[in-house]
Amino acid sequence: FRSSRVLDGRLGRAPNQQAPYVGDAAFAHKGGVHASAVQRDPRTYEHVVPDQVGNAREFVVSNQSGRSNVLARISEMGIGLDAKDARVGRLIDEVKAREFEGWSFDRAEASFDLLVKRVLKEVPFFFRVASFRVLEERRQARIIYDSSAGHALACADSGHGGSHIEASVSIEAGTTTATQVCTGNSPVAAVEKALRACLQQVFPGLRAVRLRGYQVRTLSGAQCSNAYGAAEAAAGEAHKEGAGEVEGDVGGRASGGVDCGAVRVLVECEGGPVESWRTVAVSGSVLDAFVLAYCDAMVWCLLQQGHHEPL
């Protein structure tokens, strides 16, 4: 497994998740009956022991999951929960409902951990994002499209004018309020920088955390949940000449976004208690979904660091 990752790094290619033996999904078990059988006797579905090739067994939680998958993941988290506990059923129902809305916990282990701990009432109040705003000022049109030239002209930048993107974020943590205004080359970059500055001001232990990257996927026709248990229809986006604003309140509707039903954003962070961790969120706008997933990533990191309340 490690040799494969080294080779992928040298070749500059992304690891193949479906590769036999060394892929992330090589020893992943998803279906309820499938997972139950593996827990009783791994030889029923695994022809080699994962440790022999440096890989690890994983029980995937999805809308196809049964009680066995959920209990296995909870056990991996070090939480002792009886199979007959009513909260297990609540977790399964919550996972299925969220998967129906477009959430996916296959690659967002940290999000599932938080879902479990929130159902068990084990996530304290660290902070809330009171508001965020993104202002984009078009100083000079820089996007030029020519059907005969295509991409080359579309990405050309004369170096004059362009746009100025500014994000302001305000968070509340206990009796402390932190507000930051930052700029970036995109709305997401500006919001991430402002969020990071606010959170690091209140929680110094997050200063080593970095955003490794994020992925966006549109979910046409789906509804979205901006907060746990709060379903909400997608919001549209208004494009204006000159200056435009995108405002939002995490957990509620935002005026910015793409009216495509919903979008799912997967965020990956590094520099914390583990090499990397991923969280996911679904919303009617990319910015809202990113903020929700990013904040969950920070909350997960704070829990791993042993925090119980704002400093």
C-alpha cells in the first residue's frame, strides 16, 4: 500500500481507489448482509488479510448500510453502544435520509463521526458562524470568449483591472466574538481565509490546520439540509453587473448559490491530529455547503484535540 502511494506521488497521479489490494476501496464493505458476514468471518469476502498488503478493512456507511455497518463504525470510534440501543436505529434512519438528500459518507469519515456524536449529545458548543458575506467588485471585464479560440482567450488575463473579492465572517464562541475581513482569488478562498482567521483567533490549536482541497458536485433536483434535521429548498443566485454580494447564515438560507437543486461539497483538511480528514455537506449553494463542511472539519479537529468549550 505505502509503495503504491510513493509510486503515485512520483508519477504525479491520483491513487486509484478501486485498485485491487492497494486501493482505498479494496477492503471496503458496504452492504448490510455483506458487512455482517465479514464481521463473522472475513474469509467470506476477503481472499487475503488486509494487513498483509499494508491496507485496512473499512465498513462503509451509506443508504445501503445496515445495523452491522453502523455498529462496526461506532466500535472503531471507541464508543460502546449496544446493538439494541434505540439510538442505533435513529442513526441508521438519519444516514438513509441524508443519503437521499445527496449526502455521502463514503469518503467523509469525520462527518459520520460527528453525526454519531451529535445523536449521542457528545458535541459541545464550540462556536457558531453568525454571518458571512462575500463582495465581488468587477473593476474591468476580464473574461473574453471567442467561439473559434475557446479556452485560451477565456482564461487570458491582461493584468489590468479584473475583480476584487472580499469576504467578511463573524463567529461567536462563548462570550467572544471574532470578525475578520479577508480577500481571495475566489469566493471560497476568501471565505476560507476569513473563517480560518476567526477560528484561530479563538482556538489557537487550529493554527496548524490547513485546507488540503475541496470537491463540488451538483445534485440536480435534490432537496438539501443546511443543518442537521432542517430540510430546505435550494436557493438561487442573482448575477449583477458591477458589484455583487453573496450573504448567508450557516444553518439557514443564503442568497448566493447555483439554482441546480443542491450541491455537495467534500472538504479535506490536514495538519491536525491525523494526516488528513474529510467532511461533507449539502446545500443550495457552493458557499453554504463549503462553510458547513469546513466548520464541521474544524469541530471534528477540536474534539480530537480534547477541547470541551471555547478558550
